[in-house]
Amino acid sequence: MIIARSIKEIKKPQNGSCVTIGNFDGVHKGHQKLICSTCRKAKANGLASVVVTFDPHPLRVLVNSKTPPFITLTKQKLELLALHEPDIIIALNFTKEMASLSPEEFIKKYLVDGLSMKEMVVGYDYALGKGRSGNYEVLVGLGRKYGYGIERLDPIIINDAVVSSSRIRDLVSEGNVWDVRALLGRFYQVRGEVVHGMNRGGRLLGFPTANIKLEDELFPKSGVYAIRVEVDGLVRPGVANIGKNPTFGNEALSVEAHIFNFSDDIYGKNIRVHFIQRIRAERKFNNLDELKARITKDTELAKSILSYPESQVRPGLHLTESGTGAC
């Protein structure tokens, strides 16, 4: 597999390629269907399978501050795309100059001349080029001109609605992390480095926590969650608070994870927190005794939730058993 940041970094596929293209924010089950269909079609026709995406996300260039938080930043997105084992993944540097290209200019420069595209697989609502003018009908016409075939896939419907990045974003923001797993094929996660906090969890409350320097943009609604924490290649159960700790009058958003039966020194290490289910909203307590009693109850609830087989997370792949994995 080749992961590149430009067409120039790769050798043009000798026998041609089958390409799918998109932003793939979240790499959800709809995206996974696109990638797997592309890989199968490529194999059946003796072509290289190619996934083309963009960095930064086009909205960040065209709209900037008005963009929603993204589900997956580029590093994680590339990791998830790679799970499906296409021959080539290209994260093109998206610029205003690229945005100004007509559909034909983009297709010819990047896909036909750059990748010798012979087949193309797109989503039900995909469009490319200036003003998103390159819809399916336009792409079909360009295919006749430049000699490539095109397949358009239907959307995936789960729980009577289309699987989409915006739907996932809404669910995460509302704290409905258990429901998100059906759409992603994995639990929603955040990642970051474990840093020193105020040392209140262990010293004052008897529940030591890992305080995380957050890297991601999208966070679940404030509250307490049953979680699984991935550290040093192992997945461990726990409970986390995400929010501002109103009992202590904090202002900054934080994620504090208490890992059950764990006392290793993990300061400076990068960990992943998989959010399994929301237990309750964040609230202010009158005193430490009330807070300690509530944390004890939260811990027992989290252990009960995490006892279900459906709550399992496989290390490394970051997929639940319902996830597709490699095609």
C-alpha cells in the first residue's frame, strides 16, 4: 500500500486504476462501502485500487471558521482508510486554486492523466469541481470522453435514515455514542497525550484519572461515560468525565479517564478513549463526599455496561465486531 500527499509521489498505475474520491470524514459505513466496492472492482479488472481524499477538508479552505468540527482529523482518517487495504491512498493538498477547477479540468489532470483512471466509484450524492458542478450526469459524460466507466452506489440506510457524517456529528454532540457505533462500525474515540492535571482524582477522591491533552475537534456532550482506553496496545475498561468539572469551578474543557484496576505511570503517552455509553450529565455537587459517592455509583454503572459483549473494542483496528475491517 502507498499513502501519498500528491500525484507526483506515486508511479502511474501501469494497467490503469479504479478510483473513489471524497472527503471521507469519519470513514463511516457508507464510505467503507465505497472503498470496498472500489477494491473489488479494481481486482476484478486488473486495476490498481485508489482512494483520493483531501487535506485540509475543502470546507476549511472555502468556508474557514464556519465549518463544523470534523469527526476524524487527517492522521486518523488515513489510518482508517488504510484498514481497507486499497493499493494507493492519496490525500491531495486542497487549495483555492484546486477549488476553481472545472470538473473536466480536475478529472483530466488528477484522475485521467495522473492515475490512468479506467473505472470510478462514487456515492449517491457526490459532486466535484467548481461549485460542485460535476454531478453524476456530468461525470458520466466525461467518462464517455476520457474512456472510463462510472458506478454510483446507493446510500446505506440504518435505523430508517441515511448514514452520513452530519448525522454522526449530531449524535456525538448529543452524547448518543452508543448509537454512533452502528453508523461507524466502531465506537467514537478521542486521542491525545496524558498530561499532569490538578491531581484531584487520586489525592482527594480516591479515583486517579488520566488527564488528556486533546487533539480532536469533535467531542461528546459533557457528562460521564463508560469507556475503553487503549494504551500500549491494550484496551482497558474505565469511566470518564468530559466537561469543565463544575464542582471545582473549572472553565476549560477536559477529558479525565479513570482506568479500572490500573496504576501504571502513563504520563507523556498517547492514548485513545473509546466512548461506549453516556451514563449521566455533568453536575455540580455540594461537597466532596457527594461527589465521591456519585463517582462510586458511576463506576458500578460503567462496569455493568462494559460487561456486555457488544461493548468490546479490538486494539489496533479500533473496530467493534460489527465493523467491516479489511474488504
